[in-house]
Amino acid sequence: MTSSLFDLSGRRALVTGSSRGIGAVLAAGLAEAGAEVVLNGRDRGTLTRARDELAGRTGATVHAAAFDVTDPDAVDAGLREAEAAAGPLDILVNNTGAQHREPMLSVPVADWRRLLETNLTSAFIMGRAAARGMVERGYGKIINVCSVQSWLARPGIAGYAASKGGLAMLTRSMCAEWASSGVTANGLAPGYVVTELTRALADDPEFDAWLRKRTPAGRWARPEDLVGTLVWLAAPASDFVNGQVIAVDGGLTAVI
């Protein structure tokens, strides 16, 4: 009985930015829990290779939909393509993200706007587009990949922190507007995960030592550390959880 609470068999999920990195690991976790998965990215070749690799490794049904999540027209067309291939979406994971490290006094406005478009506006565009069908059907799960920077700031990443803070409030706004129609919207907030976005920090001995000391678990997060919480948020086990941002950070935000 309990296992059925975490079973995604028969559910269809789209994960943005899932041709590589954290997104690819999250998509694999949903597939292994039984979901039919649609991968998304802008490069069709990379996406196709990721689709074939995931399908071959898991035996799951996997599709690929290449489109730019910051372009409303492309999103509408991409969702039509995804749902034509897989069927109506039950789960949307807004994972696409970017980083820019530069002091706020010198960061170009164009880079600030790019971060907001990529990290925040894309989730609004994707979430609203997917929610139209979810609201009509009376069921849906939206998971926005936030960050510990949704609450915490550091020098040099003002645009990233502002976009992730905004994403946390967008998550709550989705809950406020769509919960009565059977849609849940929650955030997954990783701590510091070793990825392409954080490679320079992971390779910096001073920062690496600081992070390990600052985090009660004493280590960096691995992308796989996020999968359990993601599956819970996508599954029936979390049906009465809504508007929450769940930190998966080894205790980093729990201590000073």
C-alpha cells in the first residue's frame, strides 16, 4: 500500500533543461519511479542522445521536445508537441537555470535580465502553459527547482539570488491560484551541488573547505540527493503539500 504513494506509473512528466546535469538526473528519477518522461532543451541533437540513453538504461518511455522555455510561442508549440507524443502532462519540473558571478556594481543589465528570464520568467511561462490543461483536468504537479539562494545571499550572485527568491514566491502564487483546481506547486531547493554552474567553486580549495565546514553534512550535494524529494513531490504521497519550498541542503539553511 505505502509503495503506491510513490508510484508514478501512468503519469507523464516534462522536465525542462534535462538533456544533461541535474535535469537529466531528475528526469531519470521520475522515469525509474514509473513516469513517462519528456526531456527538454534547446539543442535537438543533445536532447535526442539523452533521450536514447535514458530509454536504453531504464526501459522507460522517453520523448524529446526541443524548444526555448523563455519564448512563449515556442513553449506553446513545444507543449503541443510533447502532449501529442506522450499525452496530457501530469507533472512539470521547471529546472532550467543559469548563473552569472560578478559584483552587483558592475554586472551588466543584460546579464541581470538574462538570469531573470532564464530562472524565473521561464517558470512562469511554462507553469502557466502547462497549468491550463492541469486545471481543466483537475490534477497536476508543478515542481520548481529553487535554491538555498531563494533565502540566502552571497556577494557576486545578486541576479541569481533575486531570480530564485522570485521563484519561491511564484511557487506560492501558483498554489494560491490553482490549488482549488487540484494542482500542487512546490519548490525543491538544493544546496550547493557539484555541476557545471558550480565547478569553479568546487575546484577552489578555499571555497570547498568553507562549504564543507558550513554544511552540517560536511559535503557537497550530489544530483542524486535530489531525486527522492522530487519523486515525493511528484507522487500521490505529497497530494496535500502545496506552496512549500523544500530545502535539500545537508542542513546548510538550518544552522548559523
